[in-house]
Amino acid sequence: MSARGLIAPENALALALVATRARREANRSTIVELASRADFRTLEALLRAQGMLSLVGRRLLKLIDYAPDDFVERVRDYDRQTQRQGVQQQLITIRLAAALTDAGIRTLPLKGPLLGERIHGELGARVSADIDLLVASDELVAAIEVLSTLGYRRPPRALPPHLSRPNLHECLRSTVDLPEVELHWRVHHYEQRFSAAMLARAEPGPDGCLRPAAPDELIALLLFYARDGMAGLRLLADLTGWWDHFGDTLIAVEVDHLAREHPAIVPALTTAALTAQRLGGLPAEHLFEPETLSRASHPAMRLSNWPMRGRKSQIAANVALIDLLLMPPSQRRTWLTRHLWLSEAALCGEWSDAVLARGALARARLLHIARVGGRCAGAVWQLRGDGEWARMPAGPKNAGGAHGR
């Protein structure tokens, strides 16, 4: 932020470059003008922080010819590095999925370089630190056993004794320095049926791995965006890139119909879709009926923090508050255990019966509750003062139209 309520040109430029193709084309002159005012060192730093220097840097260099030579070279170096990392992650993902499939376990890779290659055309455009795989809930234990034969282990006492499975996914660490695996049994906290149905409907792609049906994948991407509090630009770029490549394959009503089959996730879906429409041109009004869109949470939209404004602790508090706004009322007790009343494992980094004395653990938990509560209160106060957590930059933010493909 260059001043209270104002967006620095580097942030505005990054936002413009992750929009849908239609919006980028409509805003071409604005992008060029922002680039002329941007500090390329600052731009590089914020893109590196979000793992987007390759994707956004290449898009920018196609539009302008006056970028500093050192910026051009660093984009190319970063692109080469992420391409190598993407190839490695792709091979590991395919190997792990094949091992699970050979054991009779349906496995759906999520996000990662396989998605990046399909929606951005480059393996290096979407490299992450871990590998996400979705399996059925009743096959989670069997999947862990299969991956253990490939050198993956659960962290010691990964779950408190009273839980039989993780809330969302099981983290598996490699004993041979391979990327960590997040083994999911669902893709969101609010319900279980959608993930199971998406897995059942998935079909093999050319690489042999399962791929979700188009409406399922778009819904999953919206859920990932909502689950991360619509913070930053990385998951927004997934949505806009997906729309550019697969939006024409959708029947206008099928996403809305599928969402209505899973009412617990509708507020998260519509809030994420309207936020992505405002920021990046995703046509939410084309995907959902007005009645469905009416279930979106406008306070949650105003808390979305696309420039990643503030400290990490404040960003995490915003995400927690958005989670509370989007979840079904019947599940608000689970919000307390996820964000406030943390286990000893979460507070200490690893579950152990003797990490802290009972009194020290209680003090640590109360201090955590006080800090998160204070930061959530700060986010609400920010909304009262500014109207939204991170304002849109000036300019033709709706250029390209909500329905442009």
C-alpha cells in the first residue's frame, strides 16, 4: 500500500495481469500505463512471494519492451527453475497416483503442476511446495500404507488420540527428501459429499491420472479460493486461467445445479465467485442464478485481501474470520477447534504428552485465543473505517465484462 486506501502500481499491475484473458485484453492500455509507473524490484518481490513471477512476468514481458534487463533475466531464470521443479513434481505426482491406483485406490491429483500445465500451458506456472491427492474417506488409511512403501511417513502423533482422521487431509513427509504429500479425503471443511462425488465422476486423462469433470473442478477451485480466505492472487489466477481454457465447455446452469446439490458449500462458492468476478473477471453471474448468488457473504468479500496487506498473523486472522462467515451455523463449534482452541500438537509444533507442563499449555492456549480474537476485531474495525480490507485500484476494473471469455 502506498497510502491508506490506495493501491501501489505494482499491486494493481499484478492484479491486472492475473485477470481473465478478456479482461487483460480490454485493460491492455491500463496495464502498460501501470508498468510505466511500477518499480520492477518491488514488482519482482511481490510476485516471488506468491510464486507467480514466472506466470505474471511472462505475461508482462509480452506486452512491454522497456522492462529492465535484470528483471527480464530474473524472470527467465525463475521460469527455468520452476520448469525443472514442475517436471519433478509432475513425475512424482504421477508415480504416487499410479501406486495408489495399482493398489485399487482411486486417486485424484489436486492443484499442482498438472493443473498448471492444463490451464497455463506451462509446468512451471503453478509449482507448489507439496503434492495434493484426493482419495475416498474409507481408503485414507490404506492410502497411507501404500505411500509408506514409497518412503512417506506420518509425523509422530500427527493426530490427537480422540480423532480417527484429520479434519481435511493427512500430511505425509518423505524420508528421502521428496515433496510433502497432503492426502485429502475432502477438499473443504463444510461437508463431505461433494469431494466423494467429484472423485467418483473423475476420468483418466492422457497422463493416466484422474481428472475431475469440468463443473467439479471449477467448484473445487472456488472452494480452495474460499478456504484460503481469498487472500493473494495465486488461487485467483487458477480460476481465471481455468475459465480461459475450459469456460466454453460449461453449460450455463450446470454449476448452479451442482452447487444446489451441496447447500452447505453454496455461501463459500458464491462468495469466492463474486470476489473473483470483481477482481479478475470470472463470470459469476453466468455460473450461478441470482437466487444462489444471494447467499454470498458480502462481509467476507470485503475481508478478502488480494494484495496480502498486513502481517502474516493478521492475514491468518482474516482467513479465520472469513471461514466463520461462510460456514454453516451447525458447524461453528468446529471453527473453535480449528482456529481458537488448538490442540497441543498445533501449539507446540508436534504432539507430545510432555512438551509443556499443564499450566504452560493452558497459558499458551489462552494467549493464542486472545491474539486471534484481537486480530479478528482489528479486521472488523478496518472494515468499518475503509469499507473493505483492500480496495480495488483505480481504473476500468470491470473492463472486459463479467461474461467475457
